[in-house]
Amino acid sequence: MAIPKLGDYLRSRRAQVTPRDVGLPEGGQRRVPGLRREEAAMLARFSASTTTCGWGRAASGGRRRRSWRP
């Protein structure tokens, strides 16, 4: 799946879930419906930077980074 299509898919899935659905506080005004990218990443135990810029590698200049694990 191409990156732009993947981004569209992920945005559409986030829009279908509200913070209340997953036990998060609703917390103010939202520009788009559904979960914020950071909220979805937190629930999936990903870094929010991993979900942007080519899955994190491009954001880090191609360097490998250790991912945080709880």
C-alpha cells in the first residue's frame, strides 16, 4: 500500500473512534473527529513520530532508534 493511501486509511480509522470509546478524556475542541494521531499511537504503544514521516526512519534521517517500551 502506498504511503498516501495508508495515511488516508489511518485517518479514516481514527475518525471512527472517539476518545470516550477508548477511555480517554475528551479534552476540548478538536479540528477533526475521532482520535488524535498521538492518542492512537499511545493506544497502539507506538511513538507518535513512528506514525509520521515514513514510519519514523525518515524522521530520524534513516538512523535506527530504540523504541520506547513500557
